[in-house]
Amino acid sequence: MTTPRELREKRANVWAQMQETRAAVDKDGWTAELRASWDRAEADLATLTDDIKRTETAEQIDKRFGEIDEQTRHVDAAGRETRSAHDEYADVFAKYVRSGRTGLDDNERQLLQANFRAQSSGTSNTGGYSVPQGFWAKVTETLKFYGGVEAAGATVINTDAGNSLPWPTVDDTSNVGAILSENTQVSGQDITFGQKSLGAFMYTSKLILASIQFLQDTGIDAESFIARQAGTRLGRIWNTHCTTGTATTQPQGCIVGATVGGTAAATGTVAYDDLVSLIHSVDVAYRTAGQCHFMMHDGIVSHIRKLKDTTGLPIWQPSVQVGTPDALLGYPVVINNDMQSTVATATKTVGFGNLGAAYVIRRVNGGQLLRLEERYADYLQVGFFAFGRLDAVTQDAGAFKTLLQP
């Protein structure tokens, strides 16, 4: 299997070829041969970029799953593995995933039932079983890799309950200090706080089907498989709503809540000058090194990758280092395919800023899983679906801004 490092080396070679082609164009102009060479290389660059993302994501998830398994093991001072009530429930839950309630003895069923949670205060007969710490950690780790908003550094808080949570909003960049004369009282300049509310929308992974043969194969980690699938699905819908959510029946999306930092100069394009203006629309107080990102759809990346600076050189900088994102004008680029994919009129195409300061995501700790045995029995399959709760809101609209297409 090709490693991310090998893929990045291949992409670096393709990028070098494109620079050679560009140099030849500067000398001789666009000939048919040079145009064909450029188009082939650009297609290879796009393919390798997609392959790098998929391969790195899979490797990172596998690595984190191994770390989570190790973290949930408990050993004493002599290095011997110890058992706790959490470990006992984790073992029972693993048996439940593989064989359902019929595979448990009476004590195990009682322990499982003690961790059953209804989905609403008015309903007592529907819900799911609380998942062990390690299982839910795998779900949340997976969804991080499928969410551009979290990858861009949005603040994430975890709460044990889903009650409405008042959340302060503030932008203090316009307040400044002052010279104080001798024997003069200090004047006040209060920070003006706003307030929004973080709730907890209930989400489900929808049904995940697994064959009975798959679940009975002891060589397969069925728990991790279900966790990965649930995390992927929850991650996709959470990222969609954390990007473009309406703020009424959904969380407030960061693009919906963001202030427009500038309007593109021309219809149907994003220009070099537009990106420079967008960067400087964000107050310098937020532009601390390492905390600001560009965020955009891959379709917009394809458009921007063709842009040149004032010297004629491409402004896009593909990364050759594993774990380091591509860069644009010196800032990392996060791909978020829930954003606008084309430079259509009256759309927000590019986001830039410090999303950690601008946007907060509230997740409720833990999750639930329900196993459906009889519904798909005639297909020799078992259905699973997971539940998780989340809300999100813009807390400082000045820290992250967007580019609007005219």
C-alpha cells in the first residue's frame, strides 16, 4: 500500500513538473504541447491530493483507535491489568454488539438495562444503550476527520447534560487603553457582551447493517467497525449543519453566522486581490500565527489553484510534509465540501480567520446505540443506529469572515 509520504513525494514531483511547464510558457507562450502537459499534470495533482487525504484520514483514525484501546486499559503498579465497573460494562456491551441480548446471561442483561436511556422525557420505551467510554471516543475521533469545521479549529466544549446553555458572545477589538494623567480617575470601558443559547439537537447515524457472519467472526473488531461507521455518518451531518445550519431547527452554521469580509471584484471568479483583502478584513488581533485558516470547498480550491501572484507564480503551495495542510498566501487551507462549490452569484465561497475564536460547538458527552435483531433477520443481518447530541453557534463574528461573490 502506498503511504501518505510516498503520495506527497509523487505530488511534489508533479508540482515541480508544472513549474517547469510554467517557465517554458513564460519563454515560448502556450503551445498545444505545453497546454496538454499542464492539463495532464493538473489532473494528476488533483487525484494525488484526494488520495493523500483519504490515506492520511484512514491512517490517523487507525492510530487513534489504537491509542484509545490502550488508554482504556487499566494496569496496576506491577503492570497487571485490572478490572473496574466500566471495564465490566464495556465487556457486556461488546457481547451485546456481537450477539444481542440473547447472548447475555441475566446479570449481564441487568447491567445493560441499567444503562438504557430514553430519548425524550415523554417517551420511556424508545432509546438506546449508553455506549462505553472507549466506543464513544472512537465515534468522536472518527467524526473529527470528516468535519472541516473542527479541522479548522472551531472550539469544542463537552457537557454531561443537554440542558440549554447560555453562551456569551463578544468582540472587544475596538476597545483600547488610554494615557492616565496624575491624580486622575480611571475611566471605565466595559466589554459589551451578547448572549446566545446552546441547546442539544438529537442526531442519529441512521441504520448501519452488519451481516451475522461478520459479527460472529472473532477476528474482526466489530465494535470499532460500528463506531467508525457511526462516527463517519454523524461527522458528515454535523459538519453540514456546523457549516450551513439555519440556527432555528438546526445549529447555526459558521458560514451563516460569519460576517462578510469583502466582495469579489468580478463576477464568476475569485482573484488574488480578493483573497488578500479577505485576509486583512480580519483584525490583526485574531491573525496569530498558526491559528488562522482558509476554509473552502474543493471546487473553489481547484479554481484558486490556477491563480498567480503579481510575479506570475502560483499562489497555491502544496504540502510535501505528512500532516501539514496545503497553504494559500502563507495560511493553511482546510477543505470543507459543505461550503459553496462554485463561484455563483450571491454566495459565500471562501472563509478565513480564527475559527477557534469565532465559533463554538457544544457536544453532549456519551452516546447511545440500539441493535435491531429481528427487522433484518431474513437477510441474516443486524441493524445498528447510534445517537448523539450537538449544537453550535457563532460567538465572535469578527474573528472569521467570508468572501461574497457579486
